[in-house]
Amino acid sequence: MKEHLLSYTHPAENFSEALPLGNGRIGAMVYGRTDRERISLNEDSVWSGGPRSRVNPDAQEGLREVRELLKKGKISQAEQTAMAKMAGVPEGSRHYMPLGDLSLLMDHGDGAITQYRRTLDLETATARITYAAGGVTFRREILASHPAQVLLLRLSASEPGRVSFSCGLGGRDDYYDNCRPCAENGILYTGGTGSADGIFFAAAVYAVSKGGSVRTVGGEVRVEGAEEALVAVSARTSFYLEDYRQQAMADAQDALKQSWEDLYGAHVADYQSLYHRVGLSLQGPDQGGDTNVGKEVLPTDERLKAVKDRDDIGLMELYYNFGRYLMISGSRPGTQPLNLQGIWNEDMWPAWGSRFTVNINTEMNYWPAESGNLSECHLPLFDLLQRVCENGRKTAREMYGIERGFVCHHNTDIWGDTAPQDKWIPATIWPMSGAWLALHVFEHYEYTQDLDFLKAHYPLIKEAAAFFTDFLMEDDKGRLVTNPSVSPENTYRLPDGAEGKMCIGPSMDSQILTCLFRDAIRATELLGTDADFADMLRELLPRLPQPEIGKYGQIKEWAEDYDEVEIGHRHISQLFALYPADLITPGETPELAAAARATLERRLSHGGGHTGWSRAWIANMWARLGDAEKVYENLRTLLSASTLPNLFDNHPPFQIDGNFGGAAAIAEALLQCTVGQIRLLPALPAKWESGEVTGLRAKGAFTVDIAWEKGRLRKARITADVPGTAKVVLPGGKALTRELAAGECWEITG
Ligand code: FUC
């Protein structure tokens, strides 16, 4: 199939129906309205305020007390003390904000609107709106160009002289924002987000036309009686550039020196160089039953409603492609990483600040990056991690009295804030996110085999691990555990009925550290460096607790076999070992894999998976357990219960992590890299009866193409970027190994 189009028969009524465009840095949500078009704008560095130091001045005293209280089992006292003496001051880091709104007031003359159509074409990353009014067809094409660094609009009509509109910028109404003409055909919108060392921005709108006239009228750009008009919208901020105002004007002016054809051509070439790396084609057994085969494609919002009652294999393909589209549109080298809403947010005070929530959400955003052949889109995460590392050293020292390494809690912001976030006991005191994020550094290396990258970023891995060489404490069994911490963001019940959140040695912490210490040791070996540090980690590693099975046959979430207060909790932190890590696999650790299954079943039978991201995580875990039908069922529920009309993931509200988690799960059903093996079609749902995927990536810098028919592998091709050993496991379990030279292709037939 070729599923690359989102389509609608009406304009967007709200943000959840509007269509996202982005060039990594500038984001736009296109409503497609006919009389007054609204395009909400973002620039990824528009965050509130400036950098701050928020470490609680009483943190070290609090730490000593909390540790003792937890050891004595005085949980609620420990929690109260932690909130008073360890929570950040003030309690929250900075938050993401919209840039503003672009409005287009259209002059169509009188006449009802007919033949309305609104699409987002994922192959060309272009939104198109067409409709007729008074016998004239009007057309708008909109794209966010990475090469030109502007949002571009082309407006045209079927009759000459009928393109007339006014175009304005505004919508923030906070600090000093102001919109003024800056040229005959341009306006400049400037402002700041508060605090003298905060972010200042400038956005410009310039227009040119074929025929007719362009001039500013009031604070808007007015196009009158044209055959066609081109509008360029730029945005720059003080976060990236000192002369952000000049650059904003130059971006828009420079873009309009080129023709639409040239601008469009450069945009499509740039975008497709990433998007076309992977191709996915899924075919269901009963194509006639699909909503999208053999007949006119239903509008996307109607397909989403219909998928509650019937299969739509094509919609899953579209969802995967949309995930890749969002990654390319929201995360490019040199930009900010994807936050809770990617880069698309229209609220001055968004849910959870649209921050980087790093106890699952930000990490999930990058799950499909490497396997989906978008390795360079992963890079912004490491740039942020550098800032986190710098601040986190200070937090380690001031808050924990630890002189080596860095620490970060469960949120960060554009400045790399590392202090605890909120006064919310189930989440606030969790010192593990630096460690989890550092795993992404090694993952990037494993997929790319780029030793230069590893060398440059190894200090992040080392310092993330170094913090824990001091922070870990011995428990009464002599094991090394975190104290204090939480199992994000769950609550346990003590035998006497009391409830607790903070604890010593939650399972997830030990799992993350097992992976981190292993990665760090491996990195020292690859780089031939820090042998002493590696030896220290080798001594600590066996003393970390390993996953254990509890009284329900489940993987224990806490060091004690407590009951959960909310059995169907959205976080399933104790299965980190199953996914994203590979400490639990059906092949290597069958008993733990069975316990992981029991854990999932217990969560799900008590209402688990009720947020989009949780559902997406669950789909990935089923893929790791090789349960193809559960993968399918959970993906279908993700679409029917947690997906908004514009295909954005719904927490609720909109939160982008589920889009990426869902895309990762689709890839994970087709290809897995665990325990050094490349597994082909490890969890292929029966409903994806035949199909093909090209261009997926596997650890070891391999590119993998797979084709299957009637549920059976037809052929696969493994291509090596660098010399290496490919260990492949076929769907039936047969293992094959081959040494490949750089550029060599290995053809496997099923
Ligand atoms: C974590 C989750 C919530 C939400 C928030 C942004 O705290 O537990 O469900 O996703 O992040």
C-alpha cells in the first residue's frame, strides 16, 4: 500500500484537527479555515524565563533524614521531609510556549464554500487546502522548509486577479510583544518570554505576488487582486543568535528571492532524503474489508472512528509513516529535542509545561529514531544532555554532596534544568533520568558504529555512571540500591494498609543502572580508555539487584513484593528490562519473560494502557515477548482510543510520545535487535499477512529489507555499512551468522 496522505473534508475546528508542519525548529499547525485561516506557530526555543538554579538549600540535610526514615520504614514522614527539603525551589522548571498565530483574512467575495478538501501529504511534507467560492477554486499550499528555514505559503486561484487577503502575526499578549511593518511588503513581530536573561524572538512575514499588489496596511501585509501570492514566515530567537531580528527579516526576504518551484523542489529533496530511507507496505488478508483498499480512501478522521469496528491495516502503515514524518519535522541536527508536544503547542501554559519529561516520555519520543533510519534526528537529544550534564554536576554536588558525575530528576527544560520538578511525591525525587538518557548515547553508537561520536559523547555516559558510584547504598542483603527514589509514578500499599511512593531500590533503577554500567564498560573497551573506572563498574555491576518474580508471578516493581494501589497503573517501570532494555527476553530468560507477561496481563486486566504512551509502550513489550496478536490488538486500541483526528497521540490531552512509541512498536514487530541478534519478523500479526519493509536499521550499522507473503518470510537483505558479524534469527528460530564486509549485501530467502 502507499499510505502517505491525511485527508479531511472540513476545516479544523480545534488544535486536535489541525495539521502539523515543521522544519525541526519552526512548527506550524494549519487549521485550513476558508474565511480567516489560522496557523498557530512555534519556534522550538521559545520557552518561558531564563536559566535558574533551583536546588533546595536544605537538600543535604533532607537527604540524610529521608534516607534514614526510609530505612526505618517511616515512609510518610520521609515523603513529607523530601517534599520540604529536597524538592526544587521554586518547584518547577521553565516551560514551552507558542510563538504566536499567523492569520490570513481571505477575500473571496460572496458565495458559499463548496468542494472543500484539506490534506497533509507525508511524502512531500506539504499541507494543501482547496475549495470553491463563487465559482472560483482557491488553493493554498503550505510547507515548512528546512533549507530555507521558513514557513512558506502559496495562494492561488483558478481565475486571475482573485487572490486577495491580509496576513497578520500576533496572539501572545505578554511581554513587550509588538507587530510593526519592517518593509513595504513585510511585518516584524517581536517579543520576549519574560526575565532579562530569557528568550527574545522575532518573526517576520513577507509576501510577493504575481500580478496585483502587495503592501502593508496597518500592522498586516495586504495582497490585492493577484494571480498568485507567496508568503514567507520566519522566526529566530536570542537562544540561537544575537542578531535574531536581522536574521528573521533576512530569512523571509531571502526565501522570496526564489521561485515557488525552486523552494518547493529544495524542500522536497531535503525532506525525502530522510523520509524515503524507509518504505513500509502492509497488506491484510481480506483487503476488501479494509477501509482503504479497492475504494475511495475515507477521510482520516472517519477512518479513525471506523477502526473501532473494523480492521484498517493501511491506517497502521500511515501511523508509522506519520511517526517518521513527525520526527523529521520536529527534530533535526542543531534543533531542540522533541518535547511533550514535539514542537507543536498553542497554549501559553501547556499541560505539564510541554517540557522534557524524562521518566519515560522524552525517551519514548526517540524510540523509533534509530530503527527508522533517522539517526541524525536523535542528535538534538544529546545536545540537550550536554546542558543537563553541566547543570547536573552542580545538582549532584549541592543536593547530594557528590563530587563526581551528574544527576537529573524527572523533568528538564531547554536550559537543562536538573533539580527535582513539582512537589509530587510519586515522581519528584527520582535521580535516574541522566542515566536513562545516557543509554541513548550508546544506542546511537550501536546503530551507527560511529566511534568518533562515541568518543565525543563518552563523557556523558561516564559521568552519568560516576554519580551512582557514590550515590548507591548497601541494602540489608548487601546489594547496591538507590535511596531515595520512586518507581515512576506508582504507589504501593504496605501490609498495614498505609500507602507509599518513595522507596529504596525500585526495580527500574537497578535495571537502568545494569544497562548503564554495561554500556560504560563497553565504551571504555571500544575507546581504550578509563580502565580503572571500568574495573570499578565491573565490581559494582554484580551487586545490583536483578529482576525478581513476585507473588502474582509478576516482575517485582519494588524491592519488597508490595501490592500496587492502582494495579492498572500507566507506568510499567519494572518492565524496562523487557523494553526498551533487553535484560529480559523469551530466549535468554524464559522464566522472567513469563513473569513479564504476567505483569502485563495484570496491568491490562485492571485498566492499564489508558494513556496513549502507556498503550504504545505495552505494544512494544508484547512485540518483545513475540506475541504478535497482542501487538496488533494494542496498536488498534492506540488508534481507536488514543488518537486524535489529526493522528496526534492523545494522553489526553495531546502528547506526542504515543506517536513515536506506536511507530517504534510497528517496527519492533518486524525487526528486533536484542542480545546481539537481528530478529526478522519476530512478532508479525496475522492481519499483516503480506508486505515489505525496506531501509530499517539494525545495531551494527546494518540496513535491513524484509519481504513476507502469507505470514512467511519471503526474502531479506542485510547490508553492512562497516565490516561486522551479522547474527540473524529467522521467524522459526533458525539462527544464521555471516561476516560482512563494508557495503556487502547478504540475501536471505525464507
Ligand atoms: C508522566 C506521566 C503522565 C504524563 C506526564 C507528562 O508524569 O505519568 O502520564 O505523561 O509525564
